[in-house]
Amino acid sequence: MFIFLYPFFIGFLMATMLDPFVTILERRLPFSRFIATLFITFLFIALFILCFIVLTHELMQGLSFFLEKVPTSTDKLLKIMNNFIQTHIYPQYEKISFILQKYVSPQWTFSLPTIDQLMNRFREIMIISIEHALKTVQTLIVKIPESIAIIIFTGIISLIMTKDYRNIRVFLRKYISLNMRQTTLRMINEVKQLTFQFVKAQITLVLITTTITFICLLIFKVKNALTIIIIIVIADFLPLIGTGVIFIPWLGYLFFTGNYSLTIKIALMYIGLIIIRQMIEPKIFASHFNMHPLGVLLIMFLSFKLWGLIGLAISPLFMIIIIASYRTGLLHTVLTYIKTE
């Protein structure tokens, strides 16, 4: 049912957000409710379109830079891998083969794939990845007309709901009980407070990991440490991404370029960060949400088992909803209703 009605829910949320601005404009300027609604709605849509254009422009520039640099970087990476395999892998393989044939079995044989085979396999993976990306882009392009129609439809709904927002509130008050309205308001206030506490907890975690990382990079005498820290902070705030998107490719590059000393240092630092974060994350969330760390771990584990990595990423959202429902009595009311039924 939500699939068919979600434009109305989004329109109501937009109307709730825009109504204070429309009311201010209506009171302070000689505008009617309809004119004020039109002005604020079109201003909001213009800002949305502007942000979309800026993001699309930046994305196209990044994609252009990526397509320009990928061939050169790929050839360089292939040369580094080829050199690494020739100088490190094959000599060790020959030594191991000689020892096994001499002391284990003369018939023992095992052949490593050749460089050409490895390169061909790498190219196949690259081609499959590019084909998958192109299919994804094609799917998105096909959905553009439908998305535009939904956006226009939602904008019209938002415009109408913003204009008649007071009448809608009167209608809802008429058919929704006082107890339900009070519970909903308490729920909204709790969600706001818990969201603020979640942001504080996330900032605390990022500050701890960033401080440790920055100190380690200074000790390791890594160039451009401040720039790396800024990128790590941005990645750490993004769901499902985290610092691994920076450290793992960096470790691979250091390893294949022969910088083994820095590879070991960065790897140990990254492992330490993961362990520290897993140890302090439940405690920090528990202290900010005023609940036991075992409860935090239980919600995170159940979210992971139900929805995998996506569930783990959105587990704070479930935590906020569950805690807010419990504190406002909504969870108790729902459970009581289920028992009586």
C-alpha cells in the first residue's frame, strides 16, 4: 500500500516543513496564502533543482576524470603487478616446488597461472564491471521519465497540502483521538532528541578514530597527512562505506609498489582502529541512548542477521525507533493491543 501512497506521505512531510515559512511570509508581507505557498514551494523546488544540477555536474566531472585516468592507471597497475609476480611470487614458487619434489614426492607438480592468464582474467573482470555499470546507467536512464512524473506529482501534492495545511490539521484532530495525538507528539520529540544524541555519538566515534589515525600518520611520517585525515573523516560519516574504502586500496598500492614497511604499519593501524571501534561503539551509543551496551549489541546483531550489511548500517535508526516507542509508551500500547486481539 505504501508503494501507491508514498507521494502523499512525502507531500505531507514537505507541507509540514514548508508551512512555517509560508505562515511567516503570509503574516509579514501582503501575500495571500496561495501566493505565499506558490512562492515558497517554487523556491524549494528551485533549490532542489540547483543542488541536483551541481551534484550532477560534479559527478560528470569526476566521471570524466576517472575515464581519463583509468587507462593510464590500469597499465601502471598491471606493470607493477607483473613486476611483483616476476620478482617475488615466481622465485618463491620455484624454491617451494624444488623442496617438495626433493623431500616429499618427485611426482609433485603444481603450475601457477602465467602472467598473460592473470592479465586476461583481470581484463575480463574489468569488462564485466564496465558492462554492469553501463546496464545500471541504462536502467536509471529508462526510469528518468517516471521519476520526473513522480517528482511533479509530489510537488503538486505538496503545493495543495501546504495551502490547506491548517484544514488538514483540523481534519486530523477531528478524527484522531487526543491520546493518539499526544503520543505522536511525544514520539516525534523523542525521535528528535535521540537523533541528536546519535549525531553526538557518531561525532565522538569519528573524533576518536580520527585522532588516533592522525597521530599514527604523523609518527609514520606520511606525506599530506592532513588531507588524508579529511578524506577519512568524510568516508567515516558515510553509511556502508567507512574508512575501509580508503585504507584497503591504499594498502594494496603500498604493497604492490614495494613499500612493505609502511604497508605493515598502516595495516596494523587499520586493524587496531577496527578493534577499538568495535569495543567502544556499543558503550558510546549506550551512554548517549541511556541503555545497556548488551541492548545495543542485540539490536545491531538482529539488524545484521535480518538485512546484512545494510541492516547493520541502519541499526541506529531501529535503535532510535525502538527506544522512542518504549519511552513514549507506544510499544506497550501496541503489545497490549496484540495481546487483546
